[in-house]
Amino acid sequence: MTSSAQRPGSPPASVLPPEGGPAPRLHSLTGLRWIAALAVFLSHVSTLLPIPHTDAVFAMGSSGVTFFFVLSGFVLTWTWTSGDRTGPFYGRRFARIWPLLVIGVTVPLLLQLPDAPDAQSNTLILMAVSAVLLYQAWVPNWILGGTSPVTWSLACEAFFYAVFPFVAPYALRRSLRWLGWAAVTLVLVGWGIKLWLWEAYPPTPRPSFTGMDGLIFGTYSPIARVWEFLLGVVAAAAVRKGWRSPLGVRGATGLLLAGLVALWLLRDETWRLYVVFDALGQVTAPLYALLVVAVAQRDMGGSSSWLARGPMVALGEWSYAFYLLHFTVLFEIASRVSDRHSIVEFYMMPAGASWTNLWWVLLALGLAILVSALLHQFYERPAELWLRARIGRRVPASPGRTGPHADDRRRAAGAAPAKE
């Protein structure tokens, strides 16, 4: 074996995933999760409790879902080890998302069923079942239906988890050149989907919503969004192979802000007036990938970050519960403030913007954080640990086993690969 001296500028070997063992946590990415969840919260504020002069900015918060998809691919690939097996991986993912998903579906259903017309009640129950069983996003008419519009993304995540054990090991065996071209191809695929939809369903200021099944399915479905997840997979594989982005955190943040400002300047274009037309995900996904890589690199290098401090990490750990329940909290407050009793009413008869809503928004934010913290502490985390101990145990790698990724980790640490 050749010398394992570090290359100049390489992070310490100790902060990289040890061969065959679990990867160290990148705490700043946990803090970033909270910012993304807050952005999604603000995007729903613009619909349920609009505040003057904020709509164009808050609406871009829906790209927080794109961030979650990219981050999911990155983190799962970063923590994948040679001892991982498909069955336990699925068990861990089930333990992570399903117990809280049941709460996130059941609570709004029970709250909204009393006000639902009798003819609609059975449909709402069926939509809730589809959300709990993680196939909601495969039914075009139900993607945004039901009593909590955020649950469609969990059906997407379930699909991503299904393909991940087959995609990640393959990506981790590819060269950096291959991964670079894969990243470019994925971004082009994302734009190809959007351009095809613009051709099939030309953006108009007042869409008729005739034939919108295809448009919605192409915008929100797992097939339409998997490229974002795979972009995170490719980015993490490249980092594990030793690639380092030339952009620091400030540079990546500046680039993301430039992209968002450009979208804000184009806010009155017809292709930006409705989420189903918007290219927000196509613009932000590669920028989010660069930001995630930059933040991860900073953590790997041992630099301190406000994102990795206690309060932000705690908020990040609560972010899944916050994401699932924030819309319910907002809706329950908004429905009483504006006397609208269904989600559809808010979209078909938009509420007027008011500065008074700011206080209701702050109340909703505080309540959502409190509920999320309690659920995480007393339900989400205990349930996850209990399930993981039974269906998600990792299989330890054999001592001395190199596995398919050991050389990648040595390269990332600045060491020479082991000889086979």
C-alpha cells in the first residue's frame, strides 16, 4: 500500500465514512432541512393567510420540496455502506417515514371530515388511505387532493427508496467523469419534462384545467421528480470519490440567490403563474445540489457552522413532523379567520392579503413548531427506534472487507486505494 498522506486541502480522514461502517453525521445538513421546511410553510402562507407584498417571494418556497428530494438522495448515498442490504434498508426507511405519516394523514382527515359534504367523505377517506399506503402520487386526480396536500411527496420518496439500493452501488462504482455527465444528463431530463409539458399544455394566464391530469401527473409524480433525487445521489457519489466543488458555501448560496432573484423578476410570465407550469424545480435543483455539497464539504473539513449548532439541529430534527403538519395548523387557523371550510375554497376563491394575517401566521408557526417538537420527542423518534431495532438492523461488514466503496473513501480521504 502506498502512502496515505493527505493531499493539500483534503478533509481529515476521520470525518469521512469509515470503511464498512456508518458515516458521520453532517449536522449542517440537518439545520438546512429546517430552512427548507420553513420555506414550504411560507409557500402555503401565500395561499391560506396571505400577507401583502410577499406572494411572489413566499410562493418560491415550494422549491423546498425539491431541496428535500436532492438532500434525500445525497444523505442516503453518503451513509450507504458495504454492509447495507436491501431488506434492512427498506426497514429503516419505513421506520423513518411511516409512523409519523399516519399521524400526518389521520389528524387533518378527522378535523375536516365533519365539514365535508357527504358525497365527498368517502373520497377523502380513500385519498387518505392512498397517502398512508404511499401510492397517492400515482393517481393523478388525488396527487393534490385529500385533507393535507403535502403528503404526495412521501409517495414520491417511497418510490425513490425503492430504486435506491439498486442505483447507489452502481453510482458509487462509476468514475468522476461518468458522474459529471450523469449530473448534466439529469438536469437536461428535468428540463425536457418541463418543456414537453409546456408544449402539451401551453401555459396560459387562466388555465381551463381541462386535461390537467397529465400536466399534474407530469409535475408532481414520482417519475417527474426522480431526477432530483438522483441528482443528490450523483453528487454524494462524486464527493465520496474525492470531488470537491470549487464553490464554497458563500458562493453556492450566492448562486442560489441569483437563481431565485431571476425567477422573481420573471414572476409575471405565464409559465410562472401556476405551480404546475413553473420551472422552479428545474432551476433550483442543481443549485441546491451545489449548496448541499458545499455545506457538506465545510462539515467534513471540521469548520464550525451556525447550521450545526443545537437550535438549528433540533429544528432540523423536528422538520419532518413540521412539514407533515404545518399545512393542517395553517388551514385550521385560516378557515376560521376567513370563513372558508375547505381547501378547494382557498384555491378557487383566494383570500385577500392583510397585514393582520401576520399575527395569525406567527401563531401558526409557533403552534406547528411546538406540536412538531412534542411529536418528535414522544412519538416519532421512539417509534422509529423501536421499528429499526426489529426490521432495520444494519449487517456489519466483515473485518478487513473492502467492499465496492472502500477505495472511494480512501480517495476522498486523500489516501491511495487498497490493492485487491
